[in-house]
Amino acid sequence: MANHGLVLDGVGLKKQIQIFLGLLLCAGLSYAKKEAAEGPFQFGKVLSPLSTIPMESVEISAYMPEKKLLFVAGGEEILEILDMSDPAHPVKKGTLSLPGDASSVTVHGNLVAVSLLNDPEWKMGHVQVMRYEDDLKVLGLFDVCFQPDMITFTPNGKNLLVACEGSPDSDFKTDPPGGIAVLSQKNGTWETPQIDVVGFENVDSTALMNSGVRKTGTQSFAQSLEPEYITVSKDSKWAWVSLQENNAIAQLDVSLKKLTDVFPLGYVDHSRPGFGLDATKNKKIEIKNHPLRGLRQPDGIAAFDDHGKTFVLTANEGAPVNDYSAWTDVTTFKELCQKKYLDESVCTNESLNEIGEFTVSNLEYSELGSKKFPNGKTPYAYSFGSRSVSLFDVFSKKLIWDSGDGLEQIIAKTAPNYFNWNAKKNKVKIDSRSDDKGCEPENVTVGAANGKRYAFVGLERMSGIVVLDLTDVEKPKIVDYYMDPKDRGPEGLLFIPAEKSPIPNTALLIVSYEYSKTLTVYKVN
């Protein structure tokens, strides 16, 4: 038979094979890279993206329906303004310079207010109130509190509430008090508001610590309480404030400007079926049970009413105190075992191989262990965040529901190549955040659309939005997950109900993606 191909000697054949294998390898790498970068990924059909627009700085947004304007802020000395008349094609209308880095923005009627950080952040911060007519007019700039974080108008527009985080400086020598600032109209105007800061000086620190509220740092218990996020009841009477590092929520009577409660949020038991997690950084998806208890430590929280009861949903991100040179509450499972703080029954070779380097707290084990266990050692370690969303009946403080490992399970099913990746670094490495806080549920908002009540949960490091159906509060369920790798680090979630939407009869969700500096508008189907 005639040979119409090339005839090669041994060396030539070897070289040809090497070239061929190299081409195959390159093609494989190219395909793998393409596969890892593909998307978007979606589990259900609730969200449909309408548009994405690049921003200079984007963390929090607020919408003015009468003018169809969106105001966007995010850690810079600017406020960006978008024309949302056509949400499929948002148009940048202008940028306003601000006298400080904006941490949050809120709107009521034609009023716009921003919270502004000082430099350094632990110094006294400010609030700037503006009115929009044909343009923004500044009504006043006010000293308010230390390190103002979230700001929001109450639904009736009579008060502005500010979460004053009051974080310490790097060596804990200066630790300003946290609190909740209440700004109220005075003589019917916002040009000279009454300003009150509700602090924690009078709380029963012993009782609260015994109940499970965490104290961090080297200063007093009151100084360790750091407000993060605010949600307000529909009738404007009550506000709830997340104390993230403290794993607690504070309750404020808005009209009396008085704290009425501070209550702990407990933990998720990751040793129970349905409440596992992937705690091992090994490039595999392995959602398993481990001797860990996840402190909820929510960042964003959202209140809503159902049949005469008020519920609060918490996005359980987690918050170690590990960015200070003088004090930290961070250790590892392995270190707790080496120090013999944990019971020997859980410090097995298998556990050490799987979760030895897993980040855990060094605060909880000794206090609770000595009280509950005869040998003073606990059979579990406490981790930061629970990788879940929790639902509380807020006045009874009863836990109604927790998503358990549902978020990780839906991620593994929908976008396995991106499972627990680090979207902040924008490097597609599966499992890279599993030994820390995983997907990090960062924020949550609640809204009604098409006869159903939905909750939208932003996953910070994993990215993407999880949608829960909360129509039946006794049986919440995950109905959608949408993730586009081009949009990274969801920080602010803004729900626009159909009656206020620029698109008739269509609710919208606007998501501020901090890492990618993009703002995406979704239609809620």
C-alpha cells in the first residue's frame, strides 16, 4: 500500500509527537480557560439582566422614582448620578464632588443624604443632606458620629438613621464609641436637624456577654459594639442594627431614640445533616459535616412584615477581627488542638488533615467549654460566618429558618468551576475560599413581585445573587441563582417595586458590584 504521509526517523517522530502533544495541551488549556471564563450561570428564571454600566466607584445606590434618577456612592469623594428613564440603557447624568469618602447613600422624596468618612476613618464623620430639583443643592453638612457606615431614611421620611461603626485605630489606643445616630427634621427643615447619637454605655455588659454577645478588642464592652447595617420597620417605629463582629442585633425605638434590646444570633451547627460546608482548600467540592459552629455575624439585614409579625432576614457573612496589630480573635483549628483547648475526640488525624488550617475564633471555646463540659474542653470550634441566610421572628427573637448548606449546594450545582473562588482577585481558582468564609453572604434585600415575596442575597467573594421565595415564611426556598463572572463582589442590593419602576408593571433589582466596579440592572420576572 502506498504511503502518502511523511516518513520520519525515530528522532523526527519523537519531535512530531512532542509538538502534537503540545498542541493538544495548549488546546486543552485554552478550552479550560474558556470554560472557566464562560457564563453567565443561572439556576432558575427569576432574574433577567437588562444592562450593565461601568462606574468610577460603586457600593451603594438609592433611587428617586419621581425623577427616575439613581444615586451611586462607594468609598470615594464622589456621588455619581444616573438617568434611569430607560433601565436597559442607563445614562450617566453627572458626578458630584463630596467633602469625604462616601460610605452610603439614601433617598426620600427629593432629598438625598450621604454618610461621609473622615481621614483616618475612626475620627468624627459627617452626613451631607441635599435636595434635588434641577440639580443637587446642599442643605447642610453635619458632624454626626465616629465612622458612619450605612445611612437610611425611615419610610415616613421624618428621620435619618446612621450606623456609627466606631472602629478602633490600628493599635487600639483610640477606640471611639459606636452607636446609632438619629437625625430629625427641626422646624420642618433639614437645614438644621436635631442630632442624637444613641450609644451603648448603659447596656448590661455582663448579661449580654453571658447571653452570647461577643466582646472584641481591648477596650470596654460598650466600645466593642460596632453597628454595621440598619433595617427599619414599615411603620418607621423600629429599627434593627447588625453588630457584625459581636454576632448580635440591636433594637432601636426610633421615636424615643432609645435602645430596647441587644440580642445574640447564635450559630449554625455544621456537624448536623443539611448544615455542612466545604471547609477544605483542596480544589475539590466537598460539602461535609465538621466539628464546627458557624457564628452568624451578619452584615446586611432586611425586615419585612407577614400576617402581623415582623421578621428579619440576616446575610451571615462573618467578621474576624484580624486587621489590627494589637489584637485579633483569629486562630486555626489546628492551633486550638495543639493548645489542647478542644476535646481530643475531635482532634483526629482526619479532622486535622481536612480542617487543620481552617480559620476559627479564639474567643468562644474556653468560656463556653468550661461551663458546659466537665473537662473544660469543647468538641467543636467556632468559625466566622455560617455561609447561610437566617430568618428570625425579631420581637420574639425566635429562629424560624436557616438555609444551612443550601447556598453552597446551589453554587456547586450551578457554577462548579467557580465554587468558592475569590472574585476579589479575579482569578478562577476553585475552592480557594473554602478554608476561610466561603461564599460570604454579604447583603440581603426583600421585595414583592408578581404576587410573591422574594429575598435577594449577594455573595461577596463568590459573586452572584441568590433568590429566595419567602411567600411562605415557614418554608423559604431557593428559587434562583444568577452569576456572571464579569460582575464581581456584590455590595449594595436595591429593589425597586413595580409601582415605582421606570418600566411599567416591572420590578427591578439593581446590584452594585464593588470589585468589578459595575452596576447591573435586573428585571424580576
